[in-house]
Amino acid sequence: MKKRIYIAYTGGTIGMHRSPKGYVVMPGFARLIEEKIPPRLSGEMPDYDLHEYPNQIDSSNIVPADWLAIARDIASRYHDYDGFVVLHGTDTMAYTASALSFMLQGLAKPVIVTGSQIPLSETRNDAQDNLVTAIELACGFAIPEVCLYFNGRLLRGNRSLKVKATGFDAFDSPNYPWLAQIGIHIEPNHNALMKAPAATRFELPDDYATNRVIPIQLFPGISGELIDAVTTLNCRGLILRSYGVGNAPDNDPGLLNALARANARGTIILNLSQCLQGGVHQGSYATGSALSSAGVISGGDMTLEAAFTKLHHLFACGLEEQKIRELMARNLCGELSEHTS
């Protein structure tokens, strides 16, 4: 029996057209595919159903409620298709791929998130290859997880991040191997892929409100007043992007006291490195140990996108503070290396 793929077109560059104001989202993506991939070629592709979201958006306008809508869409059709492709804008693609991984835990089928840097409507584009390859990956391979495919690289969704603003090789996975490399042949890295689960355990909480998790980057001279101002907002989680392996000033009592006050109020403070590769080892230097004393917990080698969506997801699930702290240090779906947790 021929496999069937579900394609969710949420918006993004891949389906955009030129306008006097620049590229804009427009309906009619199905017609565009028919124009760019004629029947003699599309006949070699798997069968698919394309659903164009009625309110397509540029990914820079994505909010957490949109992640939940996409996850629910996939969950509602999970038993009807053999694989799923989510077409999405590149600006926040890694956030969405990460968020979906936490909501769709225990997948036994591929969910491939992709998009493009140049729209399919343009003569020269990267959209056609990304789209066709994502469909093939969703159909022909045992990939039981949420992935991001772009320009010959299949990445774990919650390990991916955008590293180039204009290059076709816009995404990478600095702290985890590629799941497959695509050239003339598709070469899966079976050792890096997640194992097929015993059962699905989708988590689709009702409340995915915004303004709960706030990232802030350390910089020379950062003050405790800034931490106080941020954490007294509607902030349940603070992601502190520190130096190197998790270091922060240890000779600034005002800063450390502000972090301790936020911790005492119940704000969960997670320590992530500003560095592209590597992770937090909070006890390596005294400057990192000072953060531990203030109640800051290590985020290991998670990306900002994974840490942000994971913390947001755990809040949305209504868990107690201590349970969230425990789960943030635990690898749930491939987002965190065990040796750094």
C-alpha cells in the first residue's frame, strides 16, 4: 500500500510571493507546487495531502499558542498518515521544531519541519529541494522524532538552531550529530536517531500563554537592578545566558542577591552558555559555583530554543516548581546530553 504524507503549510518564505513591500505570505501554495513540480515529476513522489492554514503567518510573528495549534493538528491526524511535513518560516523554525518535540513525545512516525530561504515562486530557489526531500524523508525512513531538514542536513528538531541569516545552509546542530546527510544518496545516521518508542505519550496542555519565560544575556557590567526588573514581570522562568561553561560575576553581591531573590520568589533560573558549542558545567569555576549558590540550575548543552520551549512546556503542563527543576535537568526527548545534565 502506497504511503501517504500530511503537509501542514503554516506560512513562511517557502510559499511567499513578491510585493511592493517585499515578500509576503499568500494563499495558493497547492497551485504553486503543481506549477513548479509538474505531474510527470510529482508522479514519482509519495501521495500527500496539503493543508494550507487559513491564517498563515510569517514565522517572526509566531507565538507559543501557534506551537500548540500545529501539534494538535498533527495529533488529530496521527493515525491517518505515515509521516508529516510542517512548512514553516526560518526565523523561528528551530523554536517550533523544539516545541513540537516536547508536545509530541513518543513519536513512531517522522515529523519533518522545513522551509526555505528563497520562495518556491522564484526561478532560483532552495524551496523545491527542501520540500521534495522532506516529503521523501517523511515517507521512506524510520525516523521516530521531530526533525528539521534544510539544505542536505537532517537535524534533531530540539538540537537545531539557525546559524546563518542568508546562507542556504542556514541551520546546524552544534552539540549533536546530524541525523542524516543528503547528497546523491540519503545517508541516515542510525546511531544518532532516537529509538522507536513503546507507545506515544503526546502532551497537549490547554494553557500555552505567553510571557512566562524570559531569556537575558550576561554582559560586562550587568546589574542586579536589571534582574530585579525582569523577574518581577510576569516571569516564571529566567534563562540566563552566561559566559563560557556557565560563568557569571562572583564579585557583584547585587547581581547574585537579585538572582537569589528571584529564586526565592519561585522563579526558575536556568543557566545556558552564550557559546555556540559546548555547555554549562557550573562547578568548573568559582564564578559558576556562585550561581549555584543563588539557586540557578544548569541547562547543560541545550540550545536556547530547546530550553525556552521545554521550560514553557513544563509550565503549561501545570507541574510543581520542584518537579520542573528535576525535569529541566533530565533528558526528555533528545534535547540534552546525559553527561551535561
